[in-house]
Amino acid sequence: MSLDPHVFMKTMETRIGFTSDDKALLKANAAWGSTIALQMAEVFYAYLARDKEMNDILNAKEGRMHRLNETFIEWFGEMFTGMDDWGSAYANRRWRIGLVHVQIGIGPQHVVPAMATVVNEVGKQLKAAGLSEDLRDSLGRICMIDLAFIEQAYVEVSSQAVMRETGWTEGLFKRMISTGAASLK
Ligand code: HEM
């Protein structure tokens, strides 16, 4: 895979403006994050289950929902702790999460509103706990970085697969996409 998760993480941090102040604020509120993680998971999966297509995916395998509750709680907590200070371990983990969704066939159309559900719910929880708007902004920024990883995985996996199968260069592939997009306008 051509994408280097660590480099991608650094690029996103700069682009989104995820700073050391955000990191300090998240770390300082990690204990609060773990108190709401279970409730966040419940809201998240209740949202996904409202859609038949997603509900079918969630229940397609024995024990999947149980596993997902655990992985969501872990994922949510990692946004606050940063694992290795939002370093390579964090980036590799986020990249893997992206690949898992691509492999299962869960498209961007599902992932984007799902992340919006997380951001909205966390905002409500923060308000109820009387916590600062700064924390909401920091969480919003790390959620967008995590989302960018999942979205980028779709592009990387499909382009790499086509280039591998056909032997096309990246330049040729990009030209074909742009010609294809122009013809669809
Ligand atoms: C905000 C967006 C999302 C986040 C943060 C998220 C988080 C995660 C995480 C952390 C995992 C575990 C990955 C691993 O095994 O390493 C996972 C797996 C999975 N997610 Fe998501 N997810 C998101 C969106 C969705 C959506 C929209 C669906 C649609 C149904 C979905 C369904 C699944 C399924 C089926 C698995 C694999 C479960 C298994 O059998 O192990 N996710 N997700």
C-alpha cells in the first residue's frame, strides 16, 4: 500500500489544525471520555441499526454486535489518550480501521453520517456535563482525522487494486479518472 499512515496522520494534523493544545485537553478529559463511552456506543449502533442495509451488515455474523460494542469503546477512548501521543501506533490503528470497512464493503455514504452522529452526540454529552466548547472542538478535529483515514482507505484500496491488476501507472490512472469524471458531468 502506498499510503504511509504516519505521514498521512501528520498531514491531517497540520491540515485540520490538530495541535498540542488539543492533545493536552483530550488527555486531561480521558477519564470523562471513558464514563460516556458505553452510552456513545449505544447511540452509535442505534443510529446504524435504523438503516436496513447497515442493520443487516451489523447482524450478518454471530457475535459481531458484541465485538463492535467493545471495539467502539476502545476506539472512542483512543481519541482521548492518543495511544502513543497520536504517533505511528495511532496512525496504523486508524489505517487498519479504514481497511476493515473497505473489506466489508461499507461505503463512504454510511461512514460520513455515522461520524456526524458521534460528533453530535459528544456535543450533547459535553453540554450536559458542563464541559468546555474547546473540548468539543478538539474532539471534532480528531474525529475528522479518523474519518479522513477511513475515506482515504477507499481511494487507496481501489486505485492500488486497479493499478496492480492492469499495470497502469499512477499518472495514467489519474488521467482516466479525470476523463471519466468529465464525461459524467
Ligand atoms: C464513525 C464511523 C465508524 C467508526 C469510528 C467505526 C469503528 C470501527 C472499529 C474500531 C472497528 C474494529 C476494526 C478492527 O477489527 O480492527 C469496526 C469494525 C466494523 N464496523 Fe465500524 N465504524 C464506523 C462506521 C461503521 C459503519 C457505518 C458500519 C455499517 C454497518 C460499520 C460496521 C462495522 C463492521 C461490520 C465491522 C466489523 C466487525 C467484525 O465483524 O469484527 N462501521 N468499526
